[in-house]
Amino acid sequence: MNLLTISGSPHVHNDQSVKKIMFGVIISLIPAMLVSFYFFGLPSIILTLTAVISCALFEFLIQKYLLHTEPSVTDGSAMLTGLLLAFNVPSNLPIWMMIVGSLVAIGIGKMSFGGLGKNPFNPALVGRVFLLISFPVDMTSWPLPQNFTTSLTDVVTGPTPLGIVKEGLKKGDAMADLMTQVPDYVNLLLGNMGGSIGEVSALAIIIGGLYMLVKKIISWHIPVAFIGSVLVFAAILNLVNPALYVNPLFHLVTGGLMLGAIYMATDMVTSPMSALSMIIYGVGCGILTVLIRVFGAYPEGVSFAILIMNALTPILNKYIKPKRFGEVVAA
């Protein structure tokens, strides 16, 4: 007698695994990492290694001694969290703050919900926002690009392009004058500007994003919706009053927009499942980013926008579901 074995979904399988996906993302981050090491030198290398090692160590210790489960640190997810957290902070952040941020990212942002696949918010962004709120001065002291040989004591700080425009407009400076104080678009694209370790080079991040698209680690829906909505919304504001609202291309190549749209917002655990819900999610991220950048007190809004949309992901998944396999649509 043959028995029919019934098991839970999913029933479609491929050769992907958590480990392959995580290390695929890490490989895609290599161009941005090399650019950051070139512009910010030794401090960025030390801080990145600190974040990766501490995130992996905290995950191992929490799983082994608090949760009493088999450690899964070898799957690469903790290392990826550490890498993304390091990419979201300035290279002159004190080492002990980086360790605290890693503990918050892993301990609160990830393991407190049960580990990988159960966390509602992107762990790296949880750690980053915690550091920003707890240590605002250190988190907004931006090192200026120098060279690979920059030592720990030779770091020179200055405002980011977004900060220059934000503060200048508050003082009543003309937009045309402010744009002469920031790097040109070629340097902005390459990453020759002040900012967090891994966010500065839009070009390097785009290269990494294309790699992930080719490898089918991510889909196009969220990055295109995120970047497109920023472009459209910022263009409308610029058309309404170009003296008050900056060129939309400026938004795309400054701050953490590319890093957020391609790497943070596309996190498989904290983003929606269906194509339509991904687009809505991406548009929400983009609109919130521009609203915070333009009308908020803080010049950057990517992290807050993504975390807000992370909170709305369960609602999107509940009400916008993909068609079931074999489902017949009524005429």
C-alpha cells in the first residue's frame, strides 16, 4: 500500500541556501568595501573587522549560552550584518561603540526575535539607529576622504554633501552657491566625499547590485521602486521650487540611498514577498526618505524610512498575496 506523504510548503526547490545567499551578498559588497578602504584608509579597515568579528561572536555566544541552540554563525548572516553595520557608520567611530552597536544589532535586532528569519527589522539598521540616537556627535562626525595610508590619528572630519545643503538652506544660502561647495557629480558617483564607510560610492554599490541581480539573490522590484520614487518625488519638488529643493540626481548619489535601496531594503526577511507588495514597499521607502531629508531635522532619512516600511511588511504580506499555484481566476 502506497502512502501519500504530505509536507508543508515550499514545494519548489533549487540549489540556493542561506549560506550561498549570504556569502553571495558579501561578495557583491567587495567593490564598495575596497572603495571605502581606499578613501578612508586604516580606520575603516579596523572598524569593519571589528563589526564583523563582534557580530559573529555575539551571535555564537547568545545561541550557545542563552538560547541553548546549535550556533549557526557559519551561515554568514552575522558576518553580513556586521559588514552592513560598519558600512553605515563613520570610519572614526570609537571601537567600543562599534562593539556596542554590534551587540544591539545581533542581540536585540536579531536574536531577541528568535534568530535569522524571525526578525521584523533589519538588524544592521537597528544597530545603526541605536548608535545614532545614543551617540549623535560621534555618529555625525564625518571623516573626509584622504587616502589608503590615513592613520587613526590623521582623520579630518567635515560635513557631508547632504549636510552642507541642509544647513545652508537653513541659513538662507542660495542653492546655486551651496552646490559649488559640494563635490561634482563624478566625485559623488565615485565616492570622493564625506560620509559613512560603505555608502559613499554609488558606482561601487550599483556594481554590487548588478551582481546580485545576475545571481538572482535579489529582484529588481524594491531597488527600482525605491530609487524611482525618490527620483520622481524629488524632481517634482525641484520643479516647484528649484531654489529650495535640490536636483533629484543629487539625492541618488549622496548619503546612503543606494546602499539602502540595493542592500538594506532588499533584506529577504524584512521585505515583502509578492512583486506588487515589493513595489509598494519600495515606493514607501523612497517617499519617506525624501520627506525626512527635505522636511525633517536630520539630513538623511534612508534608515528611518526602511525601518518604518519594515514595520508595514506584515500588513503588505497579509493583504497582497501572490496567486496560489494552480489557482483558477474567475472570469
